[in-house]
Amino acid sequence: MISRRKLRREALRLLRQATSAPRLLTEFLFATWWHDRISRPRQVRTQGDVPQSAKIAIYLIYPRHGLLDTHVESLRYILSRGYSPVTVCNVFLSQKDRKRLAGLSYRIIERENVGYDFGGYREGVLSIAGDLPALERLVLLNDSCWFPLPGSQDWLSLAESAGLDYVGAASNYGIDAPEIDRFRELDWRYDSTRHSFHYCSFALSLSSRIARDPKFLRFWRRYRLSNQKSRTVRRGEIGLTQWAIRQGYSHGSAFTIDRLDHDLDALDSDRLKEIVNDLVIPEHVILNDKIEELIGEANTKGVDRRTLEKIILTAVASQGMAYSIPQYLIDRQAYSFLKKSPIRLDPRASRKTFEIIDRLGDAGWAMKLEAEAMFKEGVSRDRVRPDQNHPARLVEFEDERPKSATEAATSSVPHRSCINIAV
């Protein structure tokens, strides 16, 4: 039987769709046309100092407050793995930042912020259209995550060695999320054949077979831009994944959760409590309240292990693996990525993300500085409020900053179960 809450949510969704229909039709018909004919001529394109190679990484960034050290670290990692970065900036750069990026990029594209990440990816792909048939590998990356995390696995090399055409670092919508009050009924059957299943767009690695497929370039030329996030997910993340699956390309993720239920079943109750306590749940009040309730019960009268397992699985089904269980993925799989947006979306999610960064020690200094700035901006805009467990973290960390990149790379990192890579 369908719950009253679900019926009400569906009714509101239909009402919103009906009232927004004229605007959606206008965007569908004219947004891409306007961008290609009006906005694109205003772009600034710069040839960088990095020579072209047979492997290209399109790296999308949004440096609203200037180029950050974390951008530079990511680019150095990309370069160290033999990729030529096409850096797409969804904002126009200062001359100083443009010069700095040129030393780390094969090409720089500065554009208006239209179409989220897939709008920027589209410009990057179309700018190398003539080079696609000769590529050995094409990678799409963006700065919605910090990467590579200190002590993490080398995702670019993992993706190449997977022997697959389409490789992600995370996947979503492989299972239906249950109503929170029925989370104990969740039956974990993660299925990549579901119509909305997709690999997350923050990290995608594509083979030469895909790059040289004329239908791949056609996908991008026909892609319809949108400044509405859900439509970008549907047309972009879901759309590109489902296109690759329909074409018969092999696909997978370098980090998997297909057997997450079995993995959790092998853990003891204390470890399960740690994972529940570390869950990051941005913008889902009901789920956050349930997690806090269970944590309180676990610390007083106790909670059975099956309940702990089910709430972890429900969190992943509801929020996705990259958002919900980053610390677990870091501990178990030496995960390479950490989502940034929880810092400014929710007090508890912000607190938990800061705890993960703090565990990285000095090696995470650039992430910490960026996170502090994001948190301060979130507070000033009333987007995130400190709670009693997360006082205003508006402290400057200049004294903690290593004196050099070498010191950061060689510092001792209290990072559980992770392997070190040279970046």
C-alpha cells in the first residue's frame, strides 16, 4: 500500500511540473541554441604549456574565488599519470590564475556557468572533437570532490587497468530507497540494469572505443543544456551511462558496493556503530533524525546489529555511496574522493566531513583551508548553521600549513587501511 507521505510528494511533484511547463519548454528548445550562438563567442580559450598526449582529461572547475591549491594538486596528479588536461572553468579567470593554469594544462576554456558539469564537459569534448579518434583514453573529472585523497588508491590507473570501456568511481540508483520508517525491510539487491542506474559524473574514464565512436560525439552535439540540477542528472549522468550501456560497452566502477550487505555482515557491532556514526547525509532531515535516534539508542540501551546494517544500506540507497559512506570507503577501499558540498549543506554532514579531513593530518592542509572558507560562506549565507557539536569553525589554519608541497607529500598521515601513492 502506498503511504500518504508518498502520495502527497507525488502530487506536489506533478503540480510543480505543470506550473513549470512553459519555462521547461523554452529551455528545452532554446537553451543550447542560445549557449552555442550567444554565449560561446564570449568564451576565453588559451593554449596551455602542456603538450597533447594520447590521453586527455577534461577537468571542470568552478573557481569563483580564484584558483585553489586543491585544483593545482588535482592537476598535478592528472599530469603525473600521463594525461593532458583540458581545464574548463565555469567562470572567467584573473590573468594571474590563467597564467598559473596554463603551466598545468593543455588547453583552458573559460565560459559562463551554463549547464553545470555536463555543460562544461560538453565544451571540453567538442573542443577536441577532431582528436577523439586517436585517443587512448578520455577522462571526465570535476572539482565537486577533493581528489586524490592523501594515502588513497590511484583511480586513474585503476580505471585504465579495469579492462572496461566505461569506468566510474561511484554509482547511484542501483536500488530503490525505502521509506525511512520502513528501512528495516530493505532487501539489498544492487542492479545496474535499472533504468536510472548511472555512474557519477565527478569521475568517468572512457576507452578509445567510446572516444572514436561517432555516436559519442553525436551525444554531446545533441545534448540539451539545463540549469536545473535534476534535469542535468537525468540527461547527463543517467543519459550518458545509459547510452554507453545501450551501445553494448562494458562498464563498471573502480570502487563497488554490489555486495555491501555481505561486507557489513562480516563486521562486528562496534564497527557497525562507527560506520553509522560516520554517515554523511546532506539535506535529508528525516534520515538524519533517524540516524541520530539510533546513535542515541546505541549509546544507551543498545541497538541490534541488523538495525545498524539496514540503516547504513538505507543511507547508501538514499544518498549514494560517495556522499553517505566516505569514511567507510576510505578505510576499506582506500577511496580517492571526498565530496565537498556537505560542508555547506547540513550541520551534521558538515561536521562529519570536517572529521574526515581532520583525520588526514597535515597532508590534508589544502582541503582544510578550502573547507573552512566554504563553511564560513555557508554560515554567512545562512546555508549551514553550527550546532552544539560543531561550533563555528572559523579558525585560520595558517600555522598548520606545511612549508612546502614536499613536506605535505612526505608528512605522516594517520590514515587507516590506505596505501600511499606518489602524486
